[in-house]
Amino acid sequence: MYMLHALARSRTGPGGRWNERGQATAEYALVILGAAALAGLVLAWAASTGKITRLLNAVLDSVIGQVG
């Protein structure tokens, strides 16, 4: 019983209000996971179309053309 009371106290702030400090961290983590998933989908699409290979080849050709 004491442990439940201590747990409830640790989750509430002054005046017995619920402590939401960890909620913001969880929300940021979910946004980062969503952004990473979206970036993964875009990269998978671009890799399947060959656009990344063409882009890198164009950049390297441009750099080599300017250097040599």
C-alpha cells in the first residue's frame, strides 16, 4: 500500500496536480519516430526509382568537371 501511495505522489506535482514532464518527451519521441518513418519511405521510393544514383552521379560529374 505504501508503494502505491509513493508512486501516486511521485506523479503529482504541487497541489496534487498531475505531473506532465514526461509527456512532452514522449511526444517529441513520437514526432521523431514519425519523421524517421517518413524519411525512410521517401528514401526507399527514391532508391527504387534510381533518382538517388542519378543525383549522386550528376554531383560527382560536376565536381570532377570543375576540378579537372
